Amino acid sequence: MKRIITLTVLNRPGVLNRITNLFSKRNYNIESITVGHSENEGVSRITCVVHVENDQVIEQITKQLNKQIDVLKVTDITDQAIVSRELALIKVLSTPQNRNEIYALIEPFRASVIDVGKDSLTVQITGESDKLDAFIELIKPYGIKELARTGTTAFLRGTQRNVHQQKSYSIV
């Protein structure tokens, strides 16, 4: 079962390495991981998408992550109302003859062409993973030269309160 876990961590050297090692040591695969600065100075947000066998495993992972010294908060947001997005950059083979067809595919997905070459177009698309998967399947017959995806970034919708544990640290 696919789970989305968000972590708020102190932005210090080695934090990401310790977190990914925790998953590796327990033989859990991270499907995607995104990291970036948060709204607070010195604090970063990490979003991990993992596949686990059952709820007990995710509970164990959450407890282990909470034990990490630089981790401020861990939340499994899978079953909550969330906002999630992913970015993909796709370089597609194109000729003058099929460019209009490709543009016709891009428009309904609200994607945009960010680079045009002599024999290719680079398309940027954002949205939920399913949307990106659907677009990639439609564009495959034209020939994908390169593809890069960021992985899922997510947090709770609106004014929902997080019901999970939170550790308090002063940021130095």
C-alpha cells in the first residue's frame, strides 16, 4: 500500500542521509522523496512516498523517524485531505509535421512548452501523479528523448489540524 509521509526537519547537514538510511536499514523502498525549505528559517519539509505491507509497518516507520534528533514532526497524510503535486519535464521528438498534434495533446493537460529545438519540444507538466502518468502514456508514441520527474510534494488542505505528535526544538 502506498503511503505519503511528511517530515518537518531542522535544516542541518546529514539529516536527509540519516532519514534515507533508516528506510534502507529496514528494507523499505522510497518511491519518491522531495525536500525543500519550509516557511520557517532553518526548517525543511520532506515528503516521502513509500510502499508498505500494512499499517503496523507505517506506524513503526513513523516512530523510528520521530526518534531522529533533527526531526521536528512526522505525519502520515495518506488518508487525509491533501494538496499534492508533482512536476515532470519531458523532451519529446517532434517534426514540423507532428508539432500541432503534440500541442493538441498538451493543451487539455494544462502543460506548457518550455523549450523548442529543431527536432524536439520540452514540455513542463504539473499535477497529481495520475495526471502525469496519463500524459506520458499519450505522448510516448511520439518518442520521449528524456524524462525527469520530481516526485510528490504534499501537505494538508486548508485549515486542517495535524493530529500527530510534534516534538519541540529551538532552532539555533
